[in-house]
Amino acid sequence: TFCLRSGMQTHEYLDKLQDLKRYIQGRKGLQACEQLRQTLGHVFQSSSKDIRTMTGEILRLNAKVRQLEADRCSAVAKEKEVSTTFRHCLDAVQDRLLSVIGSTLDESIALV
């Protein structure tokens, strides 16, 4: 099985992302945001530079969520924005991960 630099198998990355999507969809609000930030920060901190940049995006989104809370938006509006924002972010992380894996595999095949 193809393995990223951090030593984590490709399917383990994708499984983790799927778990996070289910978690976000099943829970609401700031608890889910914090769990996502911690988990993705841990998963991607030792991976390739491209993927690490996504962790920075997670941190920026988390700051936005905290600002939403501080502004005392209505609970319904806040949960809707949080859910939508993080769903998009998870999709972007997964797309980027697949792209990095694909291009690395292409390079490996070209060397054979």
C-alpha cells in the first residue's frame, strides 16, 4: 500500500477524514469544531507541506467560529454556518490529499 511520509497508510488518512465527516454531521457547534481542529492538526502536522497548509486553514476557520460565538449570533444561524464551513473544509482536505497521492504515484510510476 502506498504510504505518505508520515508513515500513515493512505487508507488510514481517508478513513480518518470519513470519520471526521460523520462526526461533524452527527454533532453540532463548537465541540465539533474543536475536535476537528485537534484531530486534523495532529494527523497532518508531520505530512507533506501541501497538506500541512490545510491545517493552517483549519485554525483560521476555528478562529472564525470563536468570533461567531463572541458575536452572539442566533444558535440556528451559527450551527448552520459552522456545519457548512467545515463540510467544505473537509472536502477540500480530502481532494487535496487525493491530488497529492495521485501526483506522487504518477511520479513513482514514471521512474520505473
